Amino acid sequence: MAMERSRTNQARLEADVAFHECVFRASGNRICHLLFKVIHRSVLTSMGHLSRRVTVDRPLSFHKKIYAAIRDRNAQAARSAMQEHIVDAQALLAKSSEAG
């Protein structure tokens, strides 16, 4: 995975966004994909804040679970893994805003 090989924070963010972009495209959900494009800058900003607070292993573990579920064509597991990823990111962002 590109995220594992990233050497800079910018490369990590680009790989992270690319993963999400691929998931949205593969889902065939045009609305979700369009929403992602519209909120891309905000998402990138949030991810930038989070990437300085956690190691690459944290989001990568979620990405691996999501990818495995998609590869196995297990929609319920993919949905569940994505929800866990979103809840984790929300919690991290909440902590960040409380601290700052």
C-alpha cells in the first residue's frame, strides 16, 4: 500500500485520500463520490490534523479491514469497518478541538 511506503506527511495524506477516492469510485455510489469531491478540501484539512496526532498504523489498520471486506465482497463487513474508521476519526477530531 502506498500509505505504508509514504515518507512524508504529504505523501501519507495523498495516499489516504487516494484510498478513499478508490472506495467511493468502486462503490458505484455517485452521490457519495460527488459529496467527497465537494468536501475534499475539508476532509484533507481534517486528515492533516489527525496525521500529526497518530501514527500511520492507526488509519492503515482500518484501511486494511475495509479493503479486505471489499475484496471478499462482504458489503456488511465493509460498511462496519468504514463506520468504525469514521467514528475513530470523529473521536480524534473531537479530542483535537478540546485540546486546542
